[in-house]
Amino acid sequence: MAVTALAAFIAAPAALAADVTDIGFVDQGALSSLPAFQNASRQLNAYGQNLQKQYIGRAKGASQEQQQKLSQQFQAEMAQKQQQLFGPLFGKAQVAIASVASSKNLTVVIDKSIVIAGGVDITSNVRDLLTSPSDPVPPVATPPPSTVGYVDQSSIDNVAKIKTAEQTFASFKNDQDKSASDKLKSAKSESDRDAILKDYRKALDDEGAKVVKPVLDQTRGAIADVAKKKGIALVLDRTMVIYGGTDLTSDVTGAIK
Amino acid sequence: MRRQLALVALCALAACAKSGTGSAGASPDGAIGYVRMSDVIKHHPLYSQLAQYETNIDALTLGGVVPHAVPGADVAKAQAALSKELQAAADRTKKLLDDKQKQYQAREAQAIGEALRAAGVSAPAAGAIQSQVSQTAGQQSAAVAQTAQRDFAAYQKSLQAQNQAEIAAAQRAITDKANRTYRAKQDELLAKESALTLELANRDAGARLALKTKLSSLALDDADRQDAKTKLDALDRGEADQIAAMKNRDAQTLAALQTELRAQVSKDIQTQVTAINARDLAKLHTRETDLRREFTGGTTSQTTTVAAAGQTPDLTPALRDRIAHLHADYQKQFTADAQQTIDDFQKTRSELSRRFAELGGADAAAGGDANAQIASLQHKHDQLYSQMVDQIKREASVIAQARGIGVVVSDPVAETRGVDLTDDVAKDIETLHE
């Protein structure tokens, strides 16, 4: 009995390592080099250049307010075109990733850029599906529960107290920028310059520690609490999770409000 | 007993394997590991070079590139001074024209008076007119001389202020250019040093890993351990020596460049100051000569003289023609002289406009130059960062493998049960070039 328990104990790391074979990753950069994406990218560039010429013509002689409006219109038209060109491709890629993940029993697929070691690389499988003549078939089942969760940082950043902290810091930084800029103009040597920049950095670090860090620590604590309650081991940023995973955003924003 | 000892030994080994994480976050299901890249990066031997890039980017950004849409404060000040100068030039021109008009009217009146006397107009009438003319001319001449003196003093003051501002601007521009040259060289050498450091680390990574693995083996005898340690030390020393040699060469190159730039700056500033001073002195001299010439001569009122002439009944047609001819003649001279004054003003205005354009252009050029430098530095910074991260990832992989951790990710937002490898990776990365 003791020997069995011991054997299980000793084997624990390897067995636990096997537990995380349900984490896959995709190199999104490699997928973006596929002909379909390259073609869409070329079309978007050509469209953008043409549109830019039109807007530059319209902006000539326009007031600053009109120019700002034109710039917003330009951005909106570009976003629309981007959605039109890339939307179907992203949709197809999403289905292909889900299909491969399901066939390999992966609970979550993340971006390759944050993977340091391990994980199942499904990039080539996804690429094969995307370049095959037929459309990939979506999986029947939804992804199984994962030990990896995610939060949408942009939604969390919109919580009033985080926004206030960031605005306070931005305003402080703005003042520091002006002050350091004035001081640099009268710097007489490289060492003067370095001292001014060192003070500038320190002032920003100190203010960040005073204003932003407590809020960030509190947020991190809230995320960890929510994750613990839901049995999540790690929480990632939403932009890094491509498929599966547990969305904790609403629980977290509710907890920190 | 032997079986019990074996159990104790196995338990101890298992405990070592678990406590070896060195992390409070280690847990029984610690198959997922993570590394806080932003913390580890600070322990990388090349972090100081990365920080140097950031400092240089800060310096360029804070040096006036950010508010690029509006002219820099100094340029705005210089433009305001030029605007003031342009207004002063316009006012001076208007006054000069008024004075010239009076001057020509006086000369004309005098000539007409002489013509009247020559034609036999009664002496008392002509004398009364001339007396009145002399008195008025005296008063006006004194007033004009006083105005001219004030005008000249104001011009001199304005020129001196402009001269000082131009010299300061030239000094700043020359020094900034030299600083940019120095920093560009410094960045170039820094990039080469970083490249060599990474190249050596990558080249020796296999050998280093093999030696470290050998050293971690418990079965290694003392002689082999010493041998492996000596080889590892030699590897580290070899890399450190190569890097140190390159740094020494670079330091010498930079010192030589600094000496050269200092001499060049001094020479360029001297040349600029001499040119600015010579030009302003010439301007002052010309101005003085012009004023002297323009404000010498009597003044009177043409209308007074003409009215006096008109009140005299016995003027012959020839005398009236003579007066008309004199009037036309002085009018023509006045028009030509006034045109010259207006032309001078136009030249001044063109010169000021050109300097306006130069100021704007200089600012834009300086900003553009700095922007390009920021972009280049940012690129180098990102490249170095990426190389450092790759190296950290390699080291983290080795640690994860040794510890049986299945998946390691970087920078999670939060964690509850993963194994934190940050400290271990940081220690490992620190020893890379010790």
C-alpha cells in the first residue's frame, strides 16, 4: 500500500505534465502568410492608398474640425473594408482551429507568442485545413472546461476606478514630459541629460507605484479570486486565447466595481 | 530496514523535486508553469543596453519632437521677434515716406521762392515767405533729426536682440547636430555589442548546457566535476574577454569621436558667430548712412509757398510755367526717391519672410531627423528585446524540462496554481555572462 502511494507520488510530475497536453497553440503570424490572407492584405492596402488620396483632396482647405471629421470617416471606411475582406477569412480560420482542437481533445488554443515550452502545436494542421479546397467543418461539441481562463483587459480597463487611476497617471506624465523637456533644453552636458532623464523615469515609476499599482494589484487579486473559485489555474489576456478557455471578464468586473 | 531507507531516500528525492521549484506557487498539480518576462528581462545581462535605448528614445521624444504639430517654443519666440521687426520696418518706412514728402515739398518751395525773387516779385513778399520757410524748416529739421536718432537707436537695439537670438540658435543647432552624431555612433556600437553578446551566448549555448547538465549530476566524481567547472569558467571567461575587448575598442572610438566633435562644434560656432556679427554690423552701418543722407536738408510746406505764389497778382505766364516745371521736377524726384524707400522695405520684408521660412524649415527638419532616429532606435530596441526574450525562453524551457513541467507560458494576467519559474529563470539568465 505504502509502495503504491509512493509510486503515485513519485510519478506525480509526469502524470500532471500529461494533464496539460490539452493546451494547444497556433502561430498566427504563420497563418497570416497564407495566400488568402496575403491577397486580402494587398487588396486592403490598395484600397487604403486610393481612399487616402481621396481624403487628402477633400481635406485641403478644410477647417481643423472638418479635418478631424474626415479622419474619423476615413478610419470607419477602412475598418469596414477590413471587416469585409478579412471577416470571412477569420471566420474560416476560427472554424479550422476549433475543428483541429476538437479532434485533438484540446480544451484551449493560445497564441504561440506566449508559449515558452510544451503545448501542442496545431499550426500545420490548421494551415492544411485552410488551404484545402473544401471548407473546414465546425466541431459538434463545445470545448470542454479548461484550466486556463481569460479576461478582456479592455473591458476591465473601463471600470471607473481603473480609468481614473490611468487618467491621473496620464495627466502626471504629461506634466513631467513638459518639465523634463524644458530641463533638457538647458542641459549642458551628457551627464546633465542623463540625470534629468533618470529623475524623469523615477518620478514616473514612483507615481505609477502610488497611483496605478494598487489598483492593478487589487484587480489581479480579484482575477485570482474568481479564477480560484472556478478552478482555473492560469488566467491569460483574451487576445492570447484563440479557442476555448473560460471567460472570467464579467465576474472580475463585477468583483472590482 | 533497507526497504525503509530506500523509501526515505525516494521520499527525499520526491520532496527535492517539488521544493526545487523555489516558488511559493508550486502545487501538486503544478504542470503548468509561467514566467513573468517583464521581471526576468531586468536580470538579463543586456538589460542595461535595452534601458540605454529607452533613455535615448526618451531624450529624443522629450527634446521637442512630441509637440511636433506646433513650432517649438524657441522658434515661436523667434517668429514673434521677426513679426515685430517686420511691423517696425513698415512703420519706419511710412515715417520715412512722410518725412521725404515734407523734405521735397520744402525744397520745391525754396526753389519756387528763388524763382519768384528772380522774377522780381516784391522783396517783402518773397522775404516774408522765406522767413516763414526758414523758421518752419528749422523746427521740422530738429524734430526730424530727433526722430531719426530715436529710430536709429531702436533699430540698433532690435538688431542686437536679434543678433543674440541668432547666435544662441546657431549654437544650439550646431551642438544638437553634434549630439545626434555622437548618439547615432553610440547606438550603432551598442547594437554591435549586443549582437556579439547574443551571438557568443548562442554559439556556446550547447556546450554550456552540456557542462551544466554534467555538473548537476550527482554521480560525477571530484576530478570530473573540477574539469567541467574549469571548462565552464573558461567558456564564460572567453565570452567575457571578447565582449570586454569590443567594449574597450568602442569606448576609444567614442572618445575620439567626442574630441573630434568638440573641435568641430567650436569651429562651426566661431564661424557662424563671425558671419552673424559681420552681417549685423554691415546692416547697422548701412542704416546709419541712409538715415544721415535721408534727413539732411531743409523742410517747408509746398502748399504755403504755392499759395503765396498764387496770391501774387503779377506773375507772367513764363513764371507760372517755371513754377509748374519746378513742381513737376520735384514731384518726379520725390516719386523716384520714395520708390527706392519702398523697394528697400520690400527687400527687408522678403528677407524676413525667408527667415520665417527658414525657422519653420529648420524646426521641421530637426523634428523629422529626430523622428527618424526614434524610429530607428525603437526598431533596434525591439530587435534586442526579441533576442533577449528568445534567450530567456530557451533557458526557461531547459528548466521546465528538468522540472517535468508540461507547459510554460509568459506573463499570465493572474494565476492560482501554476508553477512560477520567474526567479529560477532570472537566476539562470543572470549567470550567463558572469
